[in-house]
Amino acid sequence: MEEQKHIIDLAAILDNPLDYTEEELRDFFADGEHREEYIAVRRARQAARRLMSATPNIEKEWQQFSDTHFEHVHQETMEISHPSSNHTLRYLLAAMGGAAAMLVAVLLFTNLLDKSNNDNLLTVMEYDDGPQQITMVVDGKQERSLQSLDSVSFYSPRNKMTAEASISSKNSQAASGTRTLKTPRGMDLKVILPDGSEVWLNAESSLEFPTSFSNSRKVILNGEAYFKVTRDESKPFIVSTDKMHVKVLGTEFNFRHYDRETAQVSLIKGAVEILHPDNTPADIILHPGQGANMGKDGEIKVHEVDTYAVTQWISGFFYFQNQSLVNVLREIGRWYNVGVVFENPELAREKIHFSALRKDTLQQTIDNLNHLMNNHLSLVGNNIVVR
């Protein structure tokens, strides 16, 4: 049973190495047998891909090439009656055929070589060609664009019916229904919830909440948000994700929960209680300066966090303290909407310290990174390529 589990873990590492933390990979490869097995299985996979690649049919390729490009030459051959000319033309065609066949073989071999080299490419983010705009979904159905907004309020003092600020919607504070705000890449949004709590929603994120907090205060987050929760001891505030939930009375914290990344809660002020996805308590209370994340094994771990670093995005800065290059570029790609491709995967986990203004151009940010990375980065089309 242990042998089978080990094989599954090794296959998972080969297929999706970025799904594992640096600590998990370091522990795995600390075992010499694991390193040898990893290399052996990777080479076997590459060999299998080469064996499964179609062998080029030179005769067929040449026949198609000849039929397409030399039909008039064949016709002229039939019309030539002089023996010496006919003999010369046959040699010419034979020479051209050999050269063309060699060219086809070279092109096919180069193509196969390129595919083999592409096996080493590491794509951590892809360019999104969809429309990039802030939207709001009403009751899970109707979606509308919120153009040119940097903030929106759903707060109504003393329960008075008012319009949704900046949206001109007359029935925004209805007692039932939900609203889901979505930010695209390259945009963030400040939201004031019906109870007056403030939320800063980062790029490529969504927040679902009821139009009224009459019974409970529960929101659903995907992506990243900074919460400044209005205190109400009779109604705890709960932020829900598919990894873990956070329960608070009144506090400030950052919650990061992007796909394919570890869910991370960082507490700035007050206290929060961590819950499992089934809402059962995890018996963990965070204090300011502490963070919690859930590993692949479902275990929630508490650690110290740099609260300055995790909140700089609210002030319009990139700030990375001893972060791997793959995490840095994933965040930059999300903000500027570009893909991120590592032609040299060995650089993916190189640790750097980097800060920059998010209002800078993409090229300015790449230039600043290249000062640290010895010019390993370049912008190719819609991708940041690391060589």
C-alpha cells in the first residue's frame, strides 16, 4: 500500500510540481532514492513520448511535395523527345527530389526536436484574451458591467432603502438575493458591504454576499481580499472558501485563496477563528502577526507573517520578501494579464526580494526584475519568458 501511495505522489510531482510547496519538495528530494526514481521516471516518460511520435514518411512527403510543385515539370518531361535532354532532366529531377526529401526530413526532425525541448517548458500562467472589466452578478443570473469604478457601496445606515452607490440600482438593499462582484486581471475594487464592513478586492477575484445581513454575515471569496470588519457580537462575520473558513467579530485580516495556490489567512488586528470547510472549529485562534494555511493533507498550520508585506497591494505596490520567482511572476502576470513561461524551470524557485509600483508599465517592471535576474526575462508577445 505504501508503495502504491509513493508512486502516486511521484506522478503528481511530475505532472504538477507547482501544486507542492517548496518545503514538501525539499523533504521529498532529500531522499536519494526519491531523486533517482524521479530522474528515471522522467527519462522514461520522455522516451515514451519520442517512441509514440510518428516516424516521418519521407517518400510520402516527397510525393506530395513533387505533385504540388513539379506537375508542370513532369508534363514538360513527357513532351521532350531529345534523348540527351530527357536524360539530363531525369538527373535534375532526381537531384531536386533528393534535396527536397532531405529538406522535409530536416524540417520534421527540427519539429520533433522542438517538441522534445518543449517538454521542459513550465507554463505557470496563460494570457486571458477575454474582456477585462469589473462585473456584478445579480442573484446568480444577470451579469452587468461596472465600468470605471474603483469603489462601490451597499451600505445603508438605519436600514433605509437607498440606491447602490455608483450603480444607480433602486432595489439594491432588498431583504433577499445575492450580489457577486468580480474583478478582472489588472483591476482592484473597494466594496462597502451592507453592514458597513470594508473589503478591498484584489485582481482576478470574486466576492459573493447577501443584499442584507439580517440573519447572518457570511460572504464567499475566490481570489484575494483585505477585510476590515465592522464589529457585531450578535452576528459573527464568516468568510467562506472551499479550503477553510474564517470567523470574526470585528477585525482586519487578509485572505488569499487563488486556484492552485495555498489558502492563506494573515491577521492584522483583532482575532479570528479558523474553521474547516464543513464549519467545524479547527481549534485555532489567530493573533495579530500570525497566519494560517491549509496543506494538501488538510492540516491547518499556523506561522508568523510579515503583515507589511501581505498588505502592500492595497496601497498600490508589489512587495515580495524572499519569494520564489514563480510566485512573483504569477502575481505580475495576474496584474498585467500576461502569460508566464519558464524555458529555464530551474529559475522558478529562485528566491528574490522585489518591490515596484503596480501603476508602472509592464516593461518597466520587467526591466526592474532584470536588474535582479541578470536579464533572464523578456516579453514575447503576450508572455513573460524566463530563459
